Amino acid sequence: MPAPRQVILVVEDEASIAETITYALSTEGFAPVWKTTGREALAVLATQRVALVVLDVGLPDMSGLDVCRELRKQHAVPVIFLTARSSEVDKIVGLELGADDYLAKPFSPRELTARIRAVLRRSNGAIPATPAGWTHDEAKCRISFFGQPLELTRNEYRLLAALLASPGRVFSRDQLMTAAWDDPGASLDRTVDAHVKTLRAKLRAVAPDADPIVTHRGMGYSLREE
Ligand code: CA
């Protein structure tokens, strides 16, 4: 049995744009539902399971930003905004409404469907691919780097496992501390740096040029995605 088609709610009052979008979504295997007002969109969200919302900022009855604010009270559904003006982009970004992405008009349907797929991949909690060179045997709490099992302390292991679970994601020192220490309050911020340092030394011993842990100044650390 084929997987059920994911419902994409398209909220757009301009028929020509909406038709282009819904056509593209249908051919890409999604089930589009088209509404022209914010009220109708919220009604759909209240009754139907929606995988993602494509939301025009300029709607006839209310602003798309207000629609987003309303729906955020009930749903964690991902939202991609459509904007006609660059001033709207500032509002979307500035208000931190939890928009997952936005597209400025005019855009190609292909671009929109690519963005939708990317957002859905992220929000479905798809496990990012483990970068080349790594294997993580979670049952045995063992991480290998280029085939070489690493001798890690408990905190080093937990820190590296956190980085490895989300390649590319920048973790703050606080987040790594929480991930790797049972009693984060008891440790100093520097502890994370010290552990990253010893981890890097152990990784360098296996692959001198790989340098897989990336420092983000003033922010924290991430694991190189490939
Ligand atoms: Ca509009």
C-alpha cells in the first residue's frame, strides 16, 4: 500500500499563484488543500492533519503573520511563508514566529517543492546521515573513527555522541554540558572546551587531517557534516 499523501495547506488569495503551487504539489505526490483566507486556513488546521503550511503574508482577512501566531498556539506544524515584499521578510525573521522558511515572490514551483521537502525532512525528525568515517554502536556505547574504536571517557563519549547525532548542528556549550554531564551545574563552561580539546587529540591520533569538530566562535561546536 502506498504511503498516504502528506497534506500541504496552501493559504494564498491569488488564484493564479495558488493554482501553480497546488499543481506542482500534486505532481510531486503531495495532497494540497487550498484556502484563500486566514480564517479558513485555521479552520482546516483545527480539523485536519496537515504536514506543512504554505502561508502568504498578504491575505484579505488577516495578515499571514497573525495566522501563524494563531496556529502556533495549537500546532507545531512547519510553516513556509510567501512574501511579496522584502519588508515582510524582516518582519518574518524579526518576529521569530517560528517560520521554517520563506520564499519571496516570484518563485519557481520547483524551488517551493524543494524547500517543502527540506523542511519536512527536518521536521519529521529524519535522522541525519552519519558523516563518512564514523560508526556509532549505541548499544555498546562505542564510537569508531575511520574504523578505529575510540578510547573515550564517559563525558567525552556523551559529548561526541551528542555532536554525532546531529551533524552540522551548532551546539552551545550549555547544550553540550547538559548532554554530557549528569550534574551540569557542578562544572564550569571551560570543561566543555577542555573535553573538546582531548577529543580532538584522540581523533587526530586516528586521522591527523580530518579535524571533524568545528569551533563556532562565541557559539559553540558542531560536527562536520561530511
Ligand atoms: Ca496575497
